Amino acid sequence: MASKTDEQALVERWRGIRALHARTQCELDRTLQAHGLCASDFEVLDLLAQSGGAARRAHRIQKISERVHLTQSALSRLIGRLEKEGLVERAMCAEDRRGVRVALTAKGRALHAEIRPVQRAVLARMLTDLD
């Protein structure tokens, strides 16, 4: 059984991780707001942009929700906003009519390319010297 000291150290480590995440998330939101996005918006664009070279590769919404840690309903609303801005497009899955695929548009790819260095700079600044 873990000692009280070990347990407290574990709890403090967990709280430190959560605090770092919160600070980083807030900084990302603040920085990306200047570009009309929040951190979750960018995460979806970033995931869609990582398509292994395929210019218009689509991802199933269910797979996206697993990667960005949003509920399907929250993700659906987020994708709706991105779609309204012309950054992504939705289509029914050819292999499963119940599924929906999402892909970046040319405008979404261009915005992602513009903002990616800004987001990466925030991550580098916030996450430097972790260990």
C-alpha cells in the first residue's frame, strides 16, 4: 500500500498536470481567438490536415471525437460552426449511410497552414522544461 507521502505526491502531480493543461488551453484559446478560432476548433482542423498527403481525406466524426475528446454532440456543433465558416465540409459515408465524414476545404487548409505555427509556438512556450 502506498504511503501517505507517496499518495500526496501522486495527487500533487495530477493537480500539476491539470493546472498545466488549463493554463495551456486558456493561452491557446486567447491566442487563436485573434484568428476566429478556439483551441478545439484548431484541434479538429489539425487532425483533418494530418491526412498523410491526401489533399481531401475525410475522417469519420466518431473517430474525430475519440481524438479530440469531445462528445459527439459537442463535436457536431463545432463542425457545424466550421462548416458555416467554409472551413470543412460534411458528407455521408459511402460504406455506412449512418456515418458522416468531414474534410477540410481549401479555405480550411489555408487557415490551418496560417495558424499552425502560431499554435505550435504557444505549445512550445507553455510546455518547455516539463521534466
